[in-house]
Amino acid sequence: MQFDAIVIGGSFAGLSAAIHIARARRRVCVIDSGGPRNRFASASHGFFGQDGVRPSTMIDAAMAQVRRYPTTRMIGGEAQAARAIPEGFEVTARDGDTLSASKLLLAFGISDLLPTIDGLAECWGRSVLHCPYCHGYEFAEKRLGVLYSSTMSVDQALLIADWGPTTLYLDGKSDLDDSALEQLARRKVSVKAEQIGKLNAEQGELHSLSLLGGEESLIDALYVMPRWRLNSPIAQQLGCEMDDCPLGPVIRTDEKKQTSVHGVYAAGDIARVPHNASWAAADGVTAGIFLHQSLVFAPLASGNSK
């Protein structure tokens, strides 16, 4: 079956795009592997009208709403490959089936590459966190920490001090300059230089860090800035231009969320910095609407309108 659009990724960005394409009565297929980035979090915060709701609950509800439109099709699993064809694009699913569409929207997301510190992964999404805007209020006035990974971690610590008493853990690194130390002092951020041996937690709830010098540092939440990777090689297969950000690659898009490859759009964490569920959904709306408009106006401009 020939679709008007194939959306690769069915989380906040992909479903936000798909529902607008479906509401325009266009044929849209969503391919989703079922592994959203925020699956480790028990609740999503700050999302309009959904503050405190579990991300999986929000995704399930959105998927059910998209399915109600008769021009939609949902396919579980990963998209293995994509290529340009004269009629648009062809996508190969994991089972070997091929699907074709006039337009392609990439929203397959990213995966975090967590630091290899004993006990950290077990706390990810519960008490080891990335975004204070998503998960800062719930730890207000508790003992907060920031794991140093680069000079950007200094800015993270300066921000997080608004939520509670904060310590910057250098984890054995020593490249802070006098200006950074002065700013941290003005924000009353403590600095501990020792390398971290392990995180101590019960059922994902952090209570202390064991430093290699022998100290046990009490803490309730640790913020990190992990590197990331794209969940799919499809953008590279298609030749989409990328930007190398300090923490990972980002697919380059314009204000309409179109990539450098004509007819290919991208939305969500793969196509923006910084990351946030609300931004992902908003970018999905942008991509879906402009993708639909391209289905209308591009044929008119070429004289090939139905």
C-alpha cells in the first residue's frame, strides 16, 4: 500500500505528527519499536494538562487516539532501512516487509549512554536524572548532586541550586578554572573532587555516594548529562545532514522540521537540543503540519496535482 507519509517512531513527537496528518485525511503509517527514551521515568512533569502522568500512559492514550482515524496504520517493531524511490521513499520493516510513502518523518528517538559507575544505571529515571525542569520539583530542598562530565556540568549545577542544596561531584576530574569556582561559590554549590566508587540506593532510590577516598556522601538525587546516540541509522542511510553537538549527533532541520533531504522530516530529541517531552510533541506538530502542506502545494507547483 502506498502511504502519504510513514512516521518512524511512535512516541511524543511521532504521534503528535501522525495525528495531524491523519486529521488531514491522509494515509499515514506509524512504525514503532516500543522503547521510548522516558520509559524509565515513573511520571512526566510540566507537560500541558498531563503533569504527573506516567509517560507510558500518555503514549498509550495518544496511540489509541491516532488509531481511531481510518487512514492510519500502526506497525510494531523497528524500521530496518529506508531509501529514496521515484515515488518517494521505501521503508523496510524488521520482518522484511516493505512500505512506500510520498514523505517520510523520522522520530525514532535517542538512547542515553550512561556513565559506567556502579549502581548508576539502576537509579536512572528515579533518582539519577537529567532534566531539573522535568524532575526537579519532586526533590526540592533535598540533597542534590551533579555529576561532572564537562564544563557544561558547571552550568547544570548553577541551575539546579534553585531546587535545593547542591554538590558538584568532580569524580576525579580537575579542570575547573577560577571563574567556575567563583560562580559555584556565589550559588553556594559545594564541590567534591574525589572519584565516585559507587551509588548506594534501595529500589532505585539514592541515599549516598561512596567516594574512593573513603567518605560516604549523603544525597537524594544525582543529575547527569549523558552522551546519546541515535536509535536508528536511517537518517545516515538517507544522507540527512547532521550536527555534532557536545553530547551527541542531531539531525539538521529547518523551521518546518524538514531535513536536508527533500521530503524527509525529523522531530523530537533526534532533531533538537535541548530535549523535553513538550518540545518533542510541539516539534511533531510542526513536522506533521508542514509535511501535510507539502503534499498539497508541491504537486501544484510542479503541475502534477491530482
